[in-house]
Amino acid sequence: MEGATPEENDQAKYLENEERFRNIFLLTSAATKIIDENLVIVEVNDALTELMGYTREEICGKKILEFAYKPYIQSWENLQHEMWSHGKPFFKLDACLKKKNGDLVWVHVTTIQYHQGNKKYAYSILDDYTFMKSYQQSEKRLNMSLQYSRMAVLELNMEDGQLVHSEGFNEIFGIHPSVPILDMVMLINCFMEESALELSNLFRQMPDENAIDFVGQVNTASSRMKWIRLQGRIEPDENHTKRLLGTVQDISREKQADQYKDDFISIASHELRTPITILSGTLQLLDRNKPDGDSKLSALIEQANKSLRKVTILIEDLLNASKMNEGQLHLNKQIFNIVEAVNECCAHINREGIYQIMVEGDLETAIYGDSDRIQQVIINFVNNAIKYAPNEKIIRIRAIDQEDAVRISVIDSGPGIDQEKAAHLFDRYYRVDAKGSQYSGLGLGLYISAQIIKKHGGEIGVSNNNGAGSEFWFVLPKTVIP
């Protein structure tokens, strides 16, 4: 049997290589296609049909530009022209294709020209980077949002203190761009002394409190004071390392606007005191000198006194809020029995006979604090219970001795408070509008109450009793008398 001729051996090797190439082409996980010099697709692999959502028969025989997204066709046409008309051996480009279901897919295209006999073909690999493109677009939108909102984002490693931040962080804090590395200590030291101490304490408590909402003052290199708000939440990574992910915002303008408003309120409130005092004296004089048996005049004077008391309470709330915002709230601390304080401040409610105040719990509990201010908090809680649950005639006040602290709760049986609204109840000027009802007041009562409890070193909050009313509470430490 005669051996194969050299030509036959070459033909066999060619067929073997052709088969090997075809297997690699079809089985590779990269989306791959072959086009001829007329830009017609002559072959595709399974990865490309899966990427595009078409069958092989729907793709082969068509030009690749038929699948291209129109706004991005021109650059592809230019490169194809360079390859086929001017002999460019290969090219790379980023292209956008339209899938069968209408979705867009972004691909890195690498194309190499080769010859098979007298014909020219191009072999292309399409690398899908749609996810990365979406990420880049999201990052761009985020950066634009941060830029126009005067915000920056940060990631703080709570274990080693390393800090990663976005553009704008240095600008907000007035840090020179040449500073190479920032960490937790440098972040804390950006704030003024009192704010730095508070932030440092918050960071130490982060293992127990997984969220932070901090407002503090910083001095920039230009000696201009700024108000900064830092908000974040602990999110453990894949290695269970605790990282604080959050935002930093310059709120100096908002603080300045608040200051202007507070200044106006303070001046207006002080100016109103004089005419209110005169009006109160006039009403007292009228009451003493009214003719006996004139029930109509008596009713008018009583109505005027009630309205005057409401105006007086509003003015006092405004003045108290202004003092607290300026850090001018002073406490006159002494030992007092919490139940006696409750009975004293709620006596007028019991006398009216409409609502019944029931005090329960540890009735002998004594604490060290400002009795008048604590009574102010309690009566505010009671007034809220009456205001938002007017049909419930029994209001319970509960005292619980917690060894090193005392917890006071005012409990009603009303409709309760929506959790979303409850998160803002202690903000300034926030008022709950229950079922469309409008209530008098400025939304300062609970804000003032929160500031009083904070000044005592305590906690304040509100809980819903499973749809059966609300429980406003505060906890005061049993401070040792100095």
C-alpha cells in the first residue's frame, strides 16, 4: 500500500486543524462570530446566540450592523471600513447591541482579519460588560448627585480605622488634597472639641448601635466654621469586618437659616411678653370688677383667659426651644419623688373630672433632677395622650425602678402612632396629623421634652402597644448627688 503524498498529508493536517478550530470556536464560553468581507455573519457559537437571544439561523446570513444600537453604529462602520478597505489587520471597540427581547448589551469587541484561500474573513470575540457599564453609569449619577447636594460618601473600617471616601470629602472638611491617607482619628479631629468628643463616644458605642446620625461643627483651614451631618450604618463584609457605610453633608446653610429663624422667634417672643402681661392684668381686673350675676360677661372673660393661656404656652414653648437650641437650658436639680411630681403636675386634669390619671408601678421611686422640667415632660406626654386619643378617658402613668435608672411611661389606649411618623416625633416643629385632624400647637412640645431628658443624661422614645395605643416614655439615671 503506497504512502500518502505530501499534498495529501497537507490536506489531512489542514482538515484536522480546521476541525480543531471549529470545536474550539463552537465550545468556547466567549461569544464569538465570523464575518466575511461583505460584513455578513457566516458563523456564530452558542455563547453568542445565548448572549443575543437569537437562534443561529436568525443571525447567520445577516450583517452585524443590523443588530447594532443605532446611536453607536457610526464608530463601528468606520472601523469596518478601515479593516476591509485599507487593510487594518485588527481593531477593538466598545459596542452596544440590541438583543431579541429589546434589551441592550454592551460588549468589548476584538476583531482580527484572516485569509482563507482568496477570501477575507474576520474573527470577533464579544466580551459582555453590561454590568460594568451599568455600574459606571450608576457611579456617574451618584457622583453628580453628591456634587450638587454638597454630600460625600465614606466607608470606615471600625476595626483598624481605615477610611475610604468619595470626591468632595476633602472639600467638605477643608482638607488639602495632598493629604494621602485619612483614618478614624483624623476624621474625629476634624471636628471642634465638643463635637469630636461626642463623635468619638458614638464610634465606641457602634458595636451596640449599628446606625449613626451625628451633627457637629468643624473648623476648616480657612477658619470658617461649618456644620457637618454624618449618617451611616454598620454593614459587615464577607470577612465579618464591621464597616460603617455612610454619607457626609455640609448643612451650614440649613443651620444658618435655622439660626435666623430662632433669632426672629426669640425676639418676637420677648416682645410679646409685655402686651401679654398687660392683657393678663386687664382680664384679672375685669374679673374682679364685673357686676354680680353678669353670666355673659363672666363667660367672655373665662374664654379670653383660656385663649390667653394658650398664647402664653405657645410663647413659652418658643422661648424654651430657642434657649435649648442655644445650649442655655439650665437645670435646678434636687431629690424628688417621681409619683409626687406626677400628681402635682396632673392635679388640674383630675380636678376637671373628664379624664382620669392612674399612677402605677414603683410609687416610692426617688430621683435626682430638675422637678419642674421633668413635670414639663410628663404633662406634655399627658396632653398628647388627651389630644390624640380624646375618646379614651383613662390615662396610665407607670413608674418602673430599674436599679440604676427610673423609667416613666404615659400610656393611652388610642389608635397609636404610625412608625414612620414616630421616628420624627421629637424633631422641632413636627406635628402628627392623625386622620386628617388639625391640632393647635407648634410641634415644639416633644422636641423640648427630648432636650430636657437629654440634658439629664437620659433617653426618650415612643412605642406602639400592638395597635392598642401608644406609650411615651423616658428613662432617667439615678445620678449620685455630688
